[in-house]
Amino acid sequence: MDNSDTTIVETHGLTKRYGSRVLAVDSIDMSVRRGEVYGFLGPNGAGKTTTLRMLVGLIRPNAGTATVAGQAPGSPAGLARIGSLIESPGYYPYLSGRENLRVIADLAGVDSKRVEEVLDMVELASRAGRKFGTYSTGMKQRLGVAGALLKDPELLILDEPTNGLDPQGMAEMRKLIKDIGQGDRTVLLSSHLLGEVEQICDRVGVISNGKLVTQSTVQELLGEEGVLVRAQPIEQAQDVLTRMFGADAISRKDGAIHLKTKPENSVEINRQLVGAGIGVSELRPFERSLEEVFFQLTGEKQGS
Amino acid sequence: MIATIKFEWRKLRFRPAFFVSAGLIAALVALVYFVSWYQALHPGTSERGLVNILTLYPAQFVNQVIGAGAIGGAIAIVLGAIYAGSEFSWGTLKTMFTQRPGRLTVWAGRVLVFSLWMAIMAGVLLVAGAAMSVVVALFQGAAISWPAAVDIAKGFGALWLIFVAEGAIGLGLGVVIRQSAAALGAGLIYLLAVEIIAVRFIDSINNGAYQWIGNLFVGQNAGALTQSFTSPAFGRSVAPAISAEHAVLVLAAYGVGLVIVAAGLLRLRDVT
């Protein structure tokens, strides 16, 4: 089936091996839909940057195929429709921020008027006359995003854009990415920061040890909504709840009952349990955090 | 290609190395003229310091300044190494390769602009030499007469070729080593030590039977080309072992060959 109308990035069995021992990316099948903000999530060294570098043609895969904006990675026609910021922004330290964007605009065949537009978008216009070498990390990242936006791309690839930023800078960058991702533009964002991905992204792909372990919407990944119940005696409470929702909706964990049901049912749950003479000590909506899901999927230890 | 050339030129003209190299080469020419002028007016007993004042007048300025080609060649290696190597150090190569043009187009634009830079360097060298020769002639009360335009053009061409060929060593090393400091160090060590030792060794084998190999080294040919610019005023009696035509061909082959090898590496290697 031709997915080119709905899919902007598609990879099949994409693999990158360094030497005979290091398998950086292991047969990744990934698809990014047009118009979405896609989070590419994984711990440091999982293979995120290597995958993104393959998508923009900076490195060649050993096996597999990729189509980006309808073209092979690195082809001039494809690159014309992609903006990217891979790892740290690469600009000339002796040129000002504005002059850096102008020279890149020359190379990309973009009208130099666009330079002022993107500087305004990243709120860097007032400091664009300063040399890039004197910029703070946050300003460099902003200029990197501005450079990626120069071509007004259909697809924006951002590799850990909040790296090295202070909390305020991270919040500003997240807001900027959210704004950029509105409308028809697709954003492919890699990150190891779970909160960042949860806040910004429509869908996520989780990579671990070079393998894409899952790919779905954030909501699907977090699982169904539920209600957590702590009550005494717990066996009697479980009987009551089984009668209400069926055995499949109930599980026990850490001395609590996890119920697959909508939080709006909490009032009825409380009424039934109290009516049966059961003491309820805790009753609250329950949702798995992305962090829990991530650690479960990647096999990493929480808090390690 | 036009976009790539525009991009390269626009960033080169703001680069400190662009002005520093031009100023340095002009200052070197001025220094050579002042020292030679002093030596011509104060001849010692040693033959080594003898300078004919006629060699410092405008009529001989091309033959005089072309001697600075060797120093200019060393500077060209440094410039080539930093021009190619710094793109890796700054991470700007990935920025360049993720815009519209293909890798070979980007490289071709870079090489063309570097060649233009070397032409500017050759031009600065000649203009500085011409200016200094006028200063000397005016102070000495000598008549000002210039070399034929064709001789000036030949001198310019020779300097440009030497700079491009030796600059290509720097460019190639910058691409191979992927940083500028080690590349310029390796280039200078090659030119100032390795090649000299290698040529001496090759010349000494089997009574010079393999001298033809020594005659294929870049520094030997650059030296031979500069020595082909002379006149009786310089008093050189020994003809160079390598002809000017041979030198031009070898230098051109170095320039083209190294640029092609670097292009192949850039095309095939991953940008990490």
C-alpha cells in the first residue's frame, strides 16, 4: 500500500553497524505521519541520533530502506523539504547569528527575507547581531531551531533540542516546538526526557539498544484509564468489585486493587463498598506514567 | 553550484584567516625587501649575503617575489587545513550537508572559492612586491620600468599553482584527519621535513638512479618552478633539475588528484 499521502517518514529494517561488534541501530521499522509531533524516545546511547542522522543522509545504513518526505535520505529534493537540528547546532563562531542564517539561506536557496522571520519566531532578533561564538547554550539551540526552520520545511527533525538548557530555557523550547508543530508541519523530536515527550508529542516511538520496542500514541502507551482502590478487608472488596466490573477488569498490586474503569465510576464504587461494610482508605483515578511505561519497555531500572 | 559559491565566499570574506593571511604575506614580502635592500647597500665579506640592488627594482619584482612562493606554499597548507578541518571541528559540515545541494556540489564550490582565495594571495604577493620595488627604486633614484605583462601573468600563474597544489595538501589532510590543528601540523611536517629527507634518501640510492621519483614530490616541483623565474641580475648559474613544464604538470596533478581524493572521502564517509 502506498502510504506517501499519510506518512512522511517510513523505514523498513533500517540498520547501522559500526565494525563487527557495535550494532547501533537494529532493523528499525518506523513510520511518522504527516502533521503529527512524533517523539523518538530512548535512553542515552539507544541509537536515536544515529537513526536521525540516517534519515537526513549524514550516515548510510548497512541495511534497510528509508523514505523521507517521499525521497531517499540525503537526496537534494528531499533535503529541500526537511529542516533539521542534529545534536548541537553547527554554525560559524566568527559570524553573527544573523549572518550565519544568511549564509545557510544562500546554500539552501532560500530568500534572505526568511532569515528575519525565523529569528522572530525563535525570539532571537534582538540578539542576532552578536557573534555565534559568544552565544549561551540556550541561544545556540534557538538559533539551531531557526536554522532548521529556514526552508519552511514540511518535516522538522529536532534531536534533543532541550539538551543543556536550564529549566526556563527548556520550558521555552517546549513551547516553541509546540507552536511550530501546530498546523500541517510534521515534527520528529528525539529526547530522553519523558516529561518533554509526554507534553509535546502526539505519538511516540521508544528505542532501546538500537531496537524500536514500541510505536503508538501517547494515550495508547499509557494504557487505559483506571481507578485505584485500597480497602479492608481487601478480599471482600475484590468480590464486590468483581461483581460490579468482572474479573478481567481487576488486578492486585502492592496491596491495592487496580480497576480498569472510568474515574467517573468512583462515586458508585465507594457507595457499593461502604454499603457492603468495607472500609475504604484510598480511592483515586489511576494512570501509568510514561516513565513507568518507558522503564518497563526498555528494561532500564527506575532511579538507576 | 552558484548557491554553494555564494555561501562559501560570503563566509570566507568575514573569516579572520582571510585577512590575516593576506596581511602576513604582504608583511613577509616587505620584510624580504627591507632585508635585501639593507644587504645590497651593506655588502659583507660573505658571498651568502650578497644582493644585487638591481634585483630589487620594479623590472625584477616578479622574479624577486616569486622566491616567497615557498613560504606562501607553507601558508597555503595551513589555510587549506583550517579551511577544510574547521568544518569538522565546528560541526558545520552536517549543517552544510543537510541543506539542498549534494555533497560533491558543496565540495566543488569550496574548492573553487579556495582557488580564488589562493589567487587573491598570489595577487597580494605581487602587488606588495611591486609596491616595495617602487619604494626601493624611488629611494635609490632608479628609473621605474616594469616587466612585460606576460611575465607578470606567468608569475601570477606560477604562484597561484604553487598555492593551490600545496593548499590542496592542507585541504586533503583536513578532510582525512577531520580537524584543522593536526592537519596543518602534519602538512607542515611533511613539507618542511619528511619530503626533504625522503628526496635526499631517494637521490642517494644507486647513484641517483631513482632521482626521477624524487622529482615527483610537490615541494621539489614548487621550488623548481620558482627557480625558473630568474635573470642575470640574480647571478644563478645552476639550472634546476626539473623543468618548468614538468613542474607545472606535477603541481597541477597534485592539486587535481588531492581534491578528487578528498571529494571521494567526503562523498562516501559518514558524517558523525
